[in-house]
Amino acid sequence: MAQQIPLYYLAFFWWIEPVATLVGAYYAWLEPGAYLQLQHAASSPAPSGVPLGTNVVLRQLGNMYFVFAFNEAFVLRATKDLRVWRVFLLGLLIADFGHLYSCWPLGLKSYYDVYNWNAIDYGNYLFVVIGATTRIMFISGFGITADTKSVRAKDPVKISKRK
């Protein structure tokens, strides 16, 4: 089935979100002290005194952010098959909710106290919600068009939609 994926989705999933995620990877991997200060200054060590175990965990997090950015930017470029996009983005949507829940120890107020947000809070809350909303829109088919003339005969679900 020929698919028409709107420019908004392509821009967000191919460029905007992967670049923003690479920023997170950079800070987690190369600036662990600054990363911890932005997450929760009151409980973070001095930037030069990040414990070894914490440093390892932050490098692992940075690595996961890198893989996330790489996969989103390149797997989604490799196909325009909506089934692949939807399954891939469903996995990221589940991760969005996990990311939001991971901030729960900071307290309910941290989710809505926009006045006191710093750069990482905007990433943890606003950008994640924008990403989740964009994924929900895509998975729901919002703005997606399909060329029904090119339906393969062996797919009964697509055939029934065409009739």
C-alpha cells in the first residue's frame, strides 16, 4: 500500500526528536555532573565528584539515548511501511510513559511547576508529552493518507477496507 506520511511526522521523527535525544546522550555520557545537577540539584554530588557507579549508569543511559536516536532516525528512514512505523512508535510510546513515571520520585509538583523547570525538566516533561502525543496521533492515523488502489490481493484486511 502506498503511504503518504506528512512532513510534520517526518521532521519530528527523523530530525527533531533524534537530535534532542542526542543532546540527552551527550550530557548523560560526557557531562554526568551537569546532568545530575539538572535532574535534582539537592541530591546530586559536586560535578567533579560523581560516584563511579553513578557514572557507569549515566554512560549506560547515554548509550541507550544514542541507540534510541539512531533507531528512530534510521529505521524510520528505511521504510514507509505504516505497520513498521506503528509498531516501532508504539514501543517508543510505552517508553514515553515509562520516562514520565521515572520522574515520579521528584513529586507530583515537578510535573506541573513550569515556572521552576530547568532545561532538563522541559525535556523530561514537555518534550516527552509532545513526543507521546505525536506518536498517538500517528498510530491513530491522524493525517495519514493511503493509496487504496495499490492494495495487495493477498491481504484480506486491506481488501475488505477497499470494498
